[in-house]
Amino acid sequence: MRDIKLSVVIPAYNSAETIEDALNGVLHQTAVQYVYEVIVVNDGSTDDTAKVVEEWKKNAEEQFTLVLTGFKKNRGVSAARNRGIEISRGDHIAFLDADDEWKPEKLKIQLGILRRYPGIKALGTGWDQLNLKPGKKVNNSSGYELYGMKVKDELVYLWPPVPSLIVKRNELLKSGMFDESMRYAEDSDFICRLAERAKIYYIPDKLLSAGHGKNPFGEKGLSGNTARMHKGFKKNIYGCLNRGSINILEYAAFLLLEDLKYLRRILIANRIKEEKTKDE
């Protein structure tokens, strides 16, 4: 009998080439018995995403329920995640992107911590593209380094990644879920609003493999548009000021920090393009 009923939500847009790896990463979890359902939200894909998922579904029937839903037209990752949350039946939601993969022990480690500390409402992990331990270290007996983060930590570090999170479903509903009007930096906006309600915890262990090796900035995908990402992050900072989670001086400081981070992203993106040009 499951003491934690886990729904996995995967938004997918033109993900025929990667969705199978993401699904296999769920199926091969050492704690797969706690996965109640996997919900793939096909966000208006024009490729064979739905066909690949339907074909793969036959492999998972004995382990968990796989639900394929979605939209006829592309509505964005926020709308896709919200659809998955709305129809989910679990008490906890685990997020995963269609081009990401979980390491086999991810759920076992996270669920072990959540079972030991049931007061934790959101728990994330590290990912393979970043070495970072922000936030305040929390004394615990789980055997893993555990950190707690607040809104200001998110504005500085943009951490942890949403596809690493397990969140109590009722907390998602209370936080307003994902802002469907945002197409860029929507993950950070979501984490800020969630952190305003409850502290987010995470372990730095790299249990998420993100983007099939894609660099976070400067390559294809939403994160590849650095200018619009920059605008989205600035909007998030203003949202935190408007909701009272930062003051006016902190607002000015975070805007300056974001401008500096934007310049860094541009330099990284230009370097990647130069390296690709040389290889070609």
C-alpha cells in the first residue's frame, strides 16, 4: 500500500525524439512502485509525440497508469503543467520535462526524506549541469545534505530546477500553480510564489539529467531566447516586490544582479555559437 501517492506530470511539445527516454527514466526508478500515474500533456505537438507515447504505454501497464492528454494547439509549458496538475489524482506531484531524465534512485531518495519529514511541502534535487549549494543547510538524519531556500535564494540562484521537484498537490493549488501568460522564466515565477507560501527544500545530489546535454542558455528551446528570458526574470522580480516578499532596495539590487547575469548569458551563448561554427 502506498503511503505517498505520486503523480508524475510531463509537458511535451514536439518531443518524439526524447519523450521515450524521459518515460523510461520513470519506469526504471528503484521506487517505481510509488508512482501512481504518469500524465503526459501533449501541448499541440506537430510531430509523432502522441504516437510514441501510445506505443510506449504498453510497457508500463503493469507498473502505473499512463494518461495522455493535451491540447490541439500549442499553449505553452505552464498551461500543460497546469492541465496535468488539475487532472492528477496523487497527493504529491513530481515534475519532469520531456527532454530530461531522472537518475534511477531519484524517487527513492526524495520519498525517503519526505517520509521521514512529512512537514516538507516541496523537495528538489541537483542536476547534472550545475554545482551549487545555496540556501541554509538543515540538520537532518536522512543521510543526505538538506538545504532550505526562500524567495531571495531563488532570485539569486534560480534553483532548484522544476523537473527535480516533488510538491504536495494541495500546496500547488494554493500557490496558484503556473502563470499561463508567461512563456519565459515561468519556472522561476512559480518557485518564487511557492516559496512565499512554504520553504522549499532540496538536496544537491545530481539526480536529474537535463536537456539531453543542451546548455541552459544559447541553444534551442525556450531558454535559448536570452532577451525574453531576461525580460521574464525582471518581471518576476517586480512580482516579488508587488507581493511584498522583497523591499524596494532589494528590488533594485536584484534588478542590477539580473542585468549582470544577462550579460553573462549573452557571453556564454556567443561562445557556444563560435564553438559550433568552428566544429562545422
